[in-house]
Amino acid sequence: MKVSYAPLWKLLIDRKMSQADFRRAVQLSPNTLTKMKRDDEVSLSTLLRIATYFNCNIGDICDFVTERGLEHEL
């Protein structure tokens, strides 16, 4: 399984927020944002910080994607 942050990028678009503004607001390092752009795993504490900032659940900002492309919410 892989992680997908597509829901997060859609959330940023819906809120008219740039990735740079998002990174600063949530206090992410540039390396963490790069990992997320590549759909690499990040720490649970990072996901919790993002979810807290947007007042949402972790499943609202990322999905698990199986090798066949089937998506499952967290």
C-alpha cells in the first residue's frame, strides 16, 4: 500500500491556500513537504498537526492506495 495526499492538495485548492503558505502555517520543514508531494510516508504527529490545523480527520487529508489503485480512507 502507498499513501496519497491528493485529498490534502484538493483541500488546499478549496481553501485557496498555496503549498508555501500551508507549509509555514503548519510549520512543516521543506523536506516534509517534499516527501508529501512524492506521496512518501510522514510521521503520524505531522498528520495530526495538519488535521488539527484544518479541524478535520486524518482521513480527510490522506488515503491509502493499494497496488491495484483501489483507495481506502484511513
